[in-house]
Amino acid sequence: QFGEVELPGVWVPPGFVMTEYPTPAPSPKPTPAPTAVPTFKPTAAPSIAPTAVVTPVSTVLTPGSTVVRVRGYNTHITATAIDGTTDVYQVHADGTGAPGFQVTPLWPYSIVQGIRVYTPYNGHSRDPMKFIVEGRNGDTEGWTIIAEGDLGLTTERNPSGMAIESTPTEPDMAKIHDEVLFQNTVMYSQYRVTFPEARSGSVAYGTIVQFGEVELPGLTVPPGYVLPTVTPVSTVLTPGSTVVRVRGYNTHTTATAIDGTTNVYQVHADGTGAPGFEVSPLWPYSIVQGIRVYTPSNGHGRDPMQFIVEGRNGDTEGWSVIALGDLGLTTERNPAGTPINSSPSAPDTSLVHDEVLFQNTVVYSQYRVTFPEARSALMAYGTIVQFGEVELPGLTVPPGLFVMTPYPTATPTAAPVAAAESNAIPVSTVLDAAAAPSIVRLNDIYPTHWYHNNVNIMDGTTSKYEMRMDGSGLPSGLEVTPTWPHSVIKSMRVYTARNGNSRDPTSFVIKGRNTDGEAWTLIAEGALYLPTDRNSVGLTVNSSPSAPDMALNHYEATFPNTVAYSQYQLTFPTTRHPDSTIVQFAELELPGLVVPEGWTCGGPGASCGNSHECCSEFCLGTGVCSDVTTQ
């Protein structure tokens, strides 16, 4: 006889198999990850077991997890600290140390890689201004500091009881919050979050700290999981990834664009812009460093001769151009249905193809590949483009190991801290209406016509702006001196006007200088692929440093630049109709950074708040400029 028997262990999802060290590369077709909240009593005959081992989550602190107060005293229910709403959690310091809370998440193993704090409905003097996040594995183990630092919460408040709608890669941008990301690869089963300082001062007896919600974004993982290393792959577009057509129409299965064979993929242009496809790869985070296109079995007149590869992180983020250029496919054909045997370092040389490699160190989770020109003609209504296969060679990377957004968050709540350290502030455009009097129009025959009002070009609306060529043969454009005296531009966004798509600019040249007598220096030049869809007149442009207004018709051309200028010259050499004498659009934005005089980008090892501050355009999660190839 005995009094009790216990079988200590861990709860796991149905069918779970523990692996000491998973393979460095993901399986070709990982199934969806288990839910964040495992069932405590799985069924006797579980369904087919999930095989994924890592799940990015908006917070590892799932509502319903065990929460207890750390130090201090309060009259609020402790669970409101992580209940998924902005209901206030308040704790009074008792003089024994920094107060906060401790959580044992429902999902027993996780890797935390950031903290998000949302403001409550009142009491901004009680906002936490410093944080400490600690972890441990079991009640008897000592706490280990994962990260500590400053919070940059504003005094703006959130209404009480609002549901937090965040994602693994982005906080709830509709709520007042601050997010601090940090590098961490260690798994814990318990977390402690404390706040040594409030806005009113360092925590002492009687000091009150309060907030609306705390999230710890990161990964839920199985026991013993170790983050994999960067893995070179022949293509990040694994067969089985989600593929959708971009513009145009077709009768072919879209998945054949990346099915690993030379089966033909064909799309008919519909006149709205360059057609192609969009992919959400099975492995969620990758760095693309090239494009390979294989010919199909017929139709060499339909071969793509130009390409654009773009990336983004999440459905709501604007697309950023990774690379664009020419393709040199020959007229030779590949047999249909032939498997492609390529490697990370080489395409399948037994098949007819073209490969273009390019430099890129930015991590994305979604890709768009489009083709502005076929061998037969530029894309117009009815033009057909086709190919046998597209590969995007590059690297798969573990979630959270790198800074996964090319720009800072759309609402840079942490900007006060980053700006004070780096003296560089991200903006949606360096142009503003106050700079309109500085505009000098170039090669424009009617510079004073009423509907050419200079302010229309940068008034934040879709009011039309026109330039009429003066017959000199030189491209129309403008010179402008922004109100902020020094800036580093990273892209150009053009929004379409209400009519006249034949007048849309199809190419651009941007130059910069710092004094009136200085020679202009080329910053960027390239193609513009504006859609033929129009914007209604007078609409407000709601853009951010990281994304254009996705509700409006536009095109964004991005380019590498780390040099600050105080004046800009923009010209538009070509239009959609080659004989048009008018260039027109609704709004022009130059996203980038406003910087102090003498600002320079940071080299390897320099501190950074975002990737734009680094000469290498790559800011590690630890806040240090680097180059991905050295990691």
C-alpha cells in the first residue's frame, strides 16, 4: 500500500515527439503549429500530430496563465496584467524592491524576445519607465535577467477595457504603447517582470506603478529546443508555400510558379501594372539574395526580360523593393515537368535559365515577384508573360535572431529614446507643406498656372499636381529645400492623380546637395510602375515611416542611401504615354530620416536604433550595426 503516486513530467500537444536538437533546416512542408494553449487532458485517440516546433506569438503570457504579484500590495486583480485588454493593473511599492508580477505561462516552454507595455486610462505619472524581465525553469531555480532597460511611454491614455489586437511581429498600433525588442535565445518556463522606476521617480515605499497590459512577444517551443543557425537554401520559396497571383489573369495553377519543376506558369497582363505572384513561404523568415528564372517548354516571346523582387513583414506592411533589373533568358526551351536540381550556391546548370544575384541583408516573411517587360513588349493589356520556375536563393533565419523589419515601427513609440542616442528620427516624408515656397519647377512651361500650386505636391492629400514640358527636350521636375535642414532619404512614393494615367511618370532621377552653389550628386534613378487605377481628389494620405498609404493607389521605389542632404532635385524623364507633354501625380513622399548637421551612418559596432542608421543597413537586435554575413 501507499498514500500517493506522482508521475512528474510536462504537458505536451497530442503526438509530440521530443527532439534533443532539431535539424538546422525546416522540413519541406511543416504543418501548422499547435495552439498556444495546450489541452490539459488530450483525447485518448488524438488526431494526426502537428510537427512544427516553433511558433511565433504576440505574447507568451497567454490570458489564463498563473499570475502572482511580486512585492508591493494592490487592490486590483493581478490577472489584469495579462488579460488581453487595457484594463488597469496597479501595484503599490512596499519598500522591499521593484514591484511587478510573476507568470507561469500555460504553454510551458518559450523564448521571450521583447516587451510591450500599453498605457491604462489614467495616471500617467504612474507609468513604468524602466523594466526588468527575468526567467527561470522551475520554482527552485534562481531568476536570470533576460533584459532590462528604459520604456518611452507617452502621457497619452488608452480607454479602459479595450481588447489588444497585436501580432507576433507588431504590437497593436491603434493603442498607446511602447515596445522594446532584445536578443534572447534561452528557453524559460516562468517569467518575472518588475518596474524599478515610474514616471514620478524611482520606486520607494508608497510609489504606485500601473499599466494597461504587458505582452512578452517571442516563440513557444518544445522542451529542449535550440534555435537553429542561418541556413543557405536554393530558394526560400519552398514548394507548398502559399502563392497568389499579382494582377492579370490566367488559366494555370499559380502554385506552378514555384513547384520545383519546369511546368509552365503563365499570366495575362490586365493593364493595371506588372503581373507576377506573391508568396508567404512555409519557413517564415528569410533573406533573399538573388533570383533564378527557368524557361518553359514554349513561347519564348513571352519570356520575362525585367524583374522586381519586393518584400514585407505582414499583410498590412507596405512592399519594399529588394532588387530590380534585367533578365537575359535565351530563346532555348526546357522540357515541361523537369525537376529542378539546384543548390544554394548554384542553379540547375543542366536547364536553360538566368540568375541575377544582388546584395540584401534584410529579413522578410513575404515576397512579391513581378515582371514589367516581356521579350515581346512592355506590359500592357493582353501581354502574356510566362516561365518554367522562379527561385529566390538566400538564407532561412530563425525567428527573432535578426531585426526583422527594414524600417522602424509605423508608430515609433520608442523613438524618444532611440532618437536621443542616434540623433536620427524616421519620418514618412522629409517634405512638408511649409517647404512649398522653396520649390523651383524645372522645364515647366506654365509655372504659375492655378492647378500647379506647388503645395499640392506635398500637402498630404491627393490634390493633383501637374508639370507641362517646355519643349526643351529636358525632363520636367523640381528642386526643393525641406524645412528640416538635413535629411537622409531612403525611397520615393508617388500617388496617382484622379485622371490622366497616360501622364503618369514611369521613371525618376533624384539628386541631392547641401548648398546652392554645390554640384548635384545622384542619389538614385530608376523605373516607376504606377497602377492605372486612380485616386479620388483631396483624400488624406495616411502613411508612416515604414509604409505608404496602402488604401491609395501608389508606387514606392526604395534605394540604398546613407548620405544626408539639405536640398533635392527630382526629375521625371518618361511618362506612360511616350508622347505626353504633361507629367502629373497627386502626392510625392520622400521617406527617410531627419538628422542633425554632420550626421553620418554607423559602421560595424556602432550603436543603432534602426537599420537606416547603419552604413550596412543592418541593425542587430542588440542595437549594434553589423553585416549579416559576419553573424
